[in-house]
Amino acid sequence: MDISQLPLTALRAFEASARLNSFTRAGMELCVSQTAISHQVRLLEDLLGVTLFTRLPRGVVLTDEGQALLPVLSQAFRQISTVLSRFQDGTYRDVLTIGVVGTFLTGWLLPRLAGFTASHPGIDLRVKTNNNRADSVTDGLDYFIRFGDGAWHGTTAVPLLEAPLSPVCPPRSAARLSGPADLLAEPLLRSYRTDEWGLWFQAAGLTAPPPRGWMFDSSVAMVAAVAQGAGVGLVPVRMFTHDLVSGRIVQPFALSVSTGRYWLTWLKSRAETPAMLAFRHWLLRAVDIDSADGQTEAPLPTG
């Protein structure tokens, strides 16, 4: 059948009814009566020559034909909605969706994002946080800033910042930590990368104790626990400058170990859009400024 013969109203009525499993709820969503929804669905069934729903006393159930049609229509309506949402005040705005590991977002990127928005007001930036594990396709990510060694299958990875790990503790604990060996008597908070404390103690010339502290999937959460006295955390201290300066936490020892760095990544199958290129160029310039200054509070790039 020629798709031009199918009324959009009937397709929308079917999609809402199928998604909500109810003509009544579909009518409420589309601001029409249940009778109007039922009429539009029946019209679509007549045009297609199939039954899309099995009508029950208390609701409707999709037939096999309806189940085949629903995902196609849902995806199409989502795509239409996404494109239409980019039109604002008579202009078309490029949408850029980035995934960012929470530690990097709060500790480095967030204070600088205003500079990107000021330089590129036509880009609608959308930020999703995660714990370093995300699916770029499922989550609709253009870029994914993550921590690791840069070796991710099917992914282009551009290095950003080193992030050495060093212990941090609450201020009241710092006085009793005169050397790395004193940490053996402290509760050690851990990440899901279980080798980190072992590497740090090895660098200190010590054998790591058996794991016994809480485990976290976020350094931000770990630092919050440290500040509340839960133990000593091993974190990328470069991302927690404000917490250290404010005295919320203390870095008792300068010794640090490197287990990876932050990377800007995207799928090799993903062609970079103008919005992506603008963000990548801005981000790498910001990293260069930060590295040249040797501090985390760098001037914001404006182009």
C-alpha cells in the first residue's frame, strides 16, 4: 500500500493505543475521546485489511500484525519529535548528546561548559551521566567521555587528561596518618576496578591488605562517603580540587598511581556532525589550556 494513503491521525491513534494498551488512555494523551481513537484505529485496520487489536471487555491486546507495526511507528514518531524539537524561535538548533563519567563532569567539564555554550549558541547540548559503562547506540550518544586505557572495540578514542589516583581522607583522620603503612589500619573504600589499591600499595613498597571497605561505582559518591568519615578513598584527586581546597577532604600523601586517563570517544561507524566537530575542537583546546596552565581552573576557551 502507498503510505500516502494512510492518514497520520489514524497512525498516531494506533501508536498511542498500542503503547498504552488502551483506547481510553490514548485518547487522554492525544486530547480526543475514546470513541475518536477507536474510530481512527478501525479506519487504519480497514485500509490495511488486517486486525491490529483484539478487543477485550477491559482493554485491547495487539495482534501479531499490530506487534509488527508498533516499533516501526514508534521509532518514526520519535524521530519526527526529535527533529521538530530542534526548531526554536524560528531557527534550527543542532542537538549534541554527550555521555560523561560523573567524576569528569563535576570535577572538570561542568565549570567550563558555559564557555562552549557562549561560543556555539546554535547547539543544543544534552549531557547524560554514567558510571563509565554506557551503550552509545542505545543511549543515543554522539560522544562518550570515559576513563580507561583507550582500547574499546569499534571506538575512536582521543586522549584528554591524565587522572592519577591518590588517597583522600576526612580531615579528622589525617592527623593519625603519618605514613602509607598507617592506611593498613583504615577502612579502604574501593571502586569496581579492584586492582587500584594493590597498585598504590605496591608503589608505596607495601602489600595491600585484603579488601574490606565499601565498594562504589562513582568517585563522586566515594568522596562524599570519605567526607562523612566512612574511610579512605583512592580517587583521581585532580577532579576534586574544590573539595581539597575547601578542606572537605585531605590528601595525606603525595604518592599517586596512574591506571588510565579520560578519553573522548565515539563509534567508528558514527560520522561526526558539525556540532560534534565544534565540541571536539573546543574540548581539546580547553584541555591544552589546562595542561599549559598546570591547573584544573583554566581560562575558558571562547571558540
